[in-house]
Amino acid sequence: MKSGHGAPVSPDSRRHAVSSDAGGKRLVVLISGRGSNLNALIGACSDGRIPGRVVRVISNRPQARGLDFARQSRIPYAVLDHREYPDREGFDQALAAVIEASAPDLIVLAGFMRVLSDAFVARFAGRMVNIHPSLLPDFRGLDTHARALAAGVEVHGASVHFVTAELDGGPVLMQARVPVHPDDDPETLAARVQTAEHRLYPTAVALICSGRVQAVGDKVYCDGRPLERPLLLDDTLEGMTPCVGQD
């Protein structure tokens, strides 16, 4: 494992939030690539839209471009190259140890291209979210934009969901809808969805960090009430009360 500059990893391995942290909720962000959603989250923490801060960035790829955002923002980071571990379980155990050393309130997957083991997911149940480039449950897995175009859908988008053992199958808390244009190809559609993601992910994470949204089992609760359908980004305004998206 390689670590970046910043304060050393805390020896505190508690699994739950440090609620008295003066900087708000503690976020650990996992990346594998460009890190554009990481950058959006860092910006939202810096300007107060998220009541929290990114305390560590972790990548499974040493050359991930997103690590530059951590360096630029002086956020401690770590690299755990999954190729150096004999199996998935060994990597996940090492990853869990680094995460827990930072005592996070929330683990945020931002383009983290690894399928996590059931044991790992269970360890952080209710405290780990992911963003997926489709309107779940449609188009789980890869190549979502090409598949959406092939299916002829008129509306595409992105979803933020709590992570469960089922790939892209955890309860969805918020979505952003994006129109599909007649002349779209996978690249143009992907660019439009990514722009929406950069608004969607900080908004969803802010709701979790504020305590308004939480996962209980396979249900998402907002303002203490179960959501019957995901929140929509355009309906989610700062200071909204009560939560929208409920029947």
C-alpha cells in the first residue's frame, strides 16, 4: 500500500461515525479513474453544500488521474493495487482496514471499478453509496449509454444508491434524468449524464450527511419516512421540507 501526503492514518478503527468532528461528517472516497465525481464532492464540501469533508481518498489503480484532485486539495490518499493481492477477499480485507483507520461516517464509491465481496459490503452496510450511470433498475452493469441508445429510451440518467451485495441493486435514494437526443451517440450521452452526476452526487451525499436520509435494511428513509420512489434531483432544493419523492 502507498499513502500520500497529509496526516498519518489514525489508529482508531471504530466502525461508526465520530459525531463530534468539528469538520462535519467524515467521507472516504474510493476511485479508480479520472475522479470527476470526487472533484465535485471536494468542491461541495469546500463551499459548504455538504456538511462534511473528505478525509481520505483511496484508489485501486496507482495511475488513477483522480489522485491529482486529492493532491491538489491536500487530502491524504492511499493506493491499494488490487493486482498485488492473491484474491478478492485479501484485497477487500486490506481495503477495509484502511477505510476503518479513517473512521468514516460514509464511504463514497466514485468510479471505483471493483466488485466488492459480500463480507466487505456487510461490514459497511448502510454507510456506503455508489453512483451508477443509468436510471436504476434499468441498465445495471457496464456500457449503460450504448445499451440505453440501443433500447431506444427517451430519458436516461444517473442514480445514487446504497451498496448491497447485489451489483447495482441496492436501494436508490436519488436520480437525475437526462433527455436522449435523436443524434446522440454513447459519448455525447455519457457527457450529458456526467454533467448531471456532478450535481446529483453532492446533493445526495449532503442529504445523508445532514441526517435527513438513511438506509434501514432494504429501505431508504428521508425525514423519517420511507421513500416509495427515488428523489429526483430537480425536485430537491436546498432546505426542502419534507422530502419529495414520496407517495
